[in-house]
Amino acid sequence: MSDPSLSVHDLACARGDRLLFKNMNFTLNAGALLLVQGGNGQGKTSLLRLLTGLSSPEEGEVHWRGQPIRKQREAYHAEMIYLGHANGVKDDLNPVENLRFADGLQGREFDAARGVATLNKLGLSRCLDLPCRVLSFGQRRRVALAALLLAGATLWILDEPLTGLDVHAVALMEGLIRDHLKGGGMVVATTHQALNLEGVTVQRLLVGNVAIPELA
């Protein structure tokens, strides 16, 4: 199998009659973070949806390991996980049950002991038996982060991952990203908040009418 890399080639995206961006090209390799920046409505979330394969570009292609993702959707989705604005947490299930459900959707066998350990690591030890509808937004976000860790994906695509997190949870999220990158993983993220990622390779991508990547 080739080394993991995510690349886009002459990518263009429109919303209705409005062109959000065009002529986008970049490559992201193992161990690096792509930080997507731009004003509201400029196409950051639209770009992430293109990278996940949830939307199709007006022009251009997204490649994973050198091949278009449209030709290898199952293999790509096995190595990629997306965390959007919605946490994807089921209200009537408790945190452990949510992790079991998430693994089931991906066709993975659920390891209950590992799931509980991950939830405990994220500060949810007192919430394991509670339905997620009674949890705070920040706690529900931590359940989603636990699912992120258990997925074992190489590529994390994160849309505003710090939203709703307190300062302790933000520091935890930063640590999770650092550890993932140091382990050879890759991250694409949008955020309006500053990330403390000392020692991490960061590429910045400005999304607008023209998107030009530059090293941080």
C-alpha cells in the first residue's frame, strides 16, 4: 500500500450560482495538519464535505493514496473519519452504547473495555450510564471524540472541533491531535480558535475565490 496522502487537483466548488473557490491544489502527507481558514460563508465546510466525499466538486478531483476517492469510496472511508458541527450522538443511548453503535455502522467489532477506557480518559467516567440527551454539549462532544479515537482512522477531518469545549477539553483536543500526527496520522481542520500545536507540521489553506496553501 502506498504512503498515505490526501491531495486535491484543480478543485472548484459552487453554492447555487456563487463560486466559492476554484483552482485549488494541495497535498497533505502523513504527520501533517492542514488548517483551513477563511471568513464565514467562504466555503470551509463545503471543502470538508468535498474531502469526505459527501459532496462532489464542480471541477477537479480529490485523491487519496494517489487515486480518486470516487473510485475507492469504501477503502477511503475505512481510513477517514469526519467530525462535523453535529456530534452524531444518539440522544437515547448512553456514551458506551453510542460507541457501540458507531463501531457497528463502520462494520467494526466493538471492544467494550477499550471504549470505557477511552471515555474515562476524556473525563466521562461519571456519565457512562446516562442517556446522552441529559449531557451538556461539551460532554456530548467528548463522546464524539471518543468515537473518533476508536475509529483508528489515518485521516481526521474536523469541522470546528473546539466548539463547545472548555479550556481543559481544548487542551485535551490539542493533545489528541498532536499524538495522532506524531503517530503518522493526518488532520484537516477548520477552527476560529487558536490551536496550540507546538512541534506539529502545519499547512494553512485560505479558502475564498482562490485558495493558496502556505506553510505556517
